[in-house]
Amino acid sequence: MGNLLISIGITSYNRAEMLRACLEALTRQTIPADRFEVVVADNNSTDNTLDMLATFRSRLPHLVIAQEHRRGVGYARNRTIVESSATTEWLAELDDDSEPFPDWLERVMAEIGRDRFDAFGGHVIPKPYGDLPKWYRKDYGDSDFISATACSIPKGPYYFIGCNSAYRKAPLRAVGGFPSSILGKRGARICHWEETNAQVRMLRAGYRLGYVPDIKAYHFVRPDKCTPRYFLRVAYGTGRDSWAAMEDRPALRKILRIIASGHYRCSLALLRAWRMAVPSQSYYPTNLWIDAISPLYWMVGSLVGARDHVDPVDRAAI
């Protein structure tokens, strides 16, 4: 396996058909499949994931199927680090609901060759997986839009989305990998901060992080995620776990800033709705509900997180 260019890690739980699409996309990369390793960490799937994975062994000759029985995406992500080949310096991360573009890996390798970053993320583009409601907007899932409100890409510091990212393995190991039990999705609990916390630690340790929009991957959007209730749950969970993700400690000044920010974002949504004369062809009452109420749920979640603050010191052994 000494000729491997890179390892690709994928975590999965009961998404056999979406995972199949991800693996199919990897078989169509412009770089031959015998030049990269694919490590799939199955997190106790009860569907036909393992049987489906077995069908790819001939087309992905360096396919590693790993079992991670501890429940949580952080544990599974760390399993991809542990099971990856010792001969590869880099680990690229996809999710089981990602679909990389055909030149995705070629562009990842080109960026690695420039030696600008120790970890970087790419452009995540929403792709319907079934019929979506007419009110669903691209900016609800596109990383280039999300960056303006939910993180600071590309201005810095650089926190990118984990389903299209790459890490130099030594620095990632040095900061302890991904948090395992406090952050990250586990069953019905919604939380997406485990990769952000790893990036926070890397940045504070002096490693170089960046965003490369030419590295593109689709992210499947399922109809069950296109409900106001789901958006509000995400907003609440994002606020609740932001303290742990950023390893920040609550203080009165920060709490007052959160309250002001929540009301400010709510006011902006109401102003936008008024200007667009809801409903219009591009803005519906559901958009108003999501855009105006989500900041308040984020604010409440942040206040709850401040009350129950716990440092994410948990790290699975890597």
C-alpha cells in the first residue's frame, strides 16, 4: 500500500443507499481508485450497509470496512483515523450523505501539493434527495452562503464543514482528534460541532486552516430535514453546543452579546420579509418562520448551553 496518495474517511449509520452514491462517486474520480484508500466507519447500522459495502471491494481495491460500536459521529470519525494506512499523510473526510464531484480528489491533492494548509474544507452544495418543498432555498445548505452567517469562511478564522474536508493526520492526532461524546450527532440528538472543535484546537495550536471553494461536493438534502421543526432543532442545538465547540467560557458580556445578536438577526429576517412582500416567488411564509424564529431558538440554546457548560475534554483514543 506504499503507493497510496491519501486516505478517505467516511462515517455511516443506516444510510446504505446514500452511502452507495458516495462510493459510486469515488469510483468515478479522475484519480485511479488504486491510488487512494477508503475507510468506512460503520456506527452500528442495522440496515444493509455492510452487505452493500462488500459489493465495492473490486472497484475500490483499498476499501477498509471498520466497525465503531460506540455511538456517535466523533467516535466514528476517530475510527477512520485509527484504521487509515500508516503510509498516508492526509485524511480526507466525507459523510455518507456526500457526493464528491469527479475532480474532487484531484483538486484535494492539488491543494495538498501547494502546502498552504494543514487542514482545509471545500464548497458544500445541497442536492435534493427526493422531492423538497418549494420554500427550500439554496442558502439553507450551501457552504458559500452559510459562511456569511453560521461561520466565518472565508474571512477567518476558518471553520469549514466536515463533510468535505481534509486533514494532515499528524496535527489532527496531536490535538486529540474529534470530540466523541459531548459533541457530534448521536441518534436523535442534533449537533454538528465535532469537526469545528477539532479545527478550533488546530488553529489555537498554530496549524494552518483554510477554505478552498474549488473543491466541491454535494450534500444530500432529505425531505424529512425540510421542516420548520427540524430547522428550529438545529438552531437550538447549534446554540446549545457552541460553548463546548469553541471551548469558550460563559461570561456576562458574551451572554448579553448573544441576546442582542438573536434579536438583531430576527429583526433582519422581518425586514427582509417586509421588503419582499411575502409571499413571493422566492420567499414564503415558511421562510419567514424559519429565518425569524431560528435566531431566537439559537439564542435560547446558547443560554442553556451557558448554564450547562461542559468542556469537550472527551477524546476517543487515537
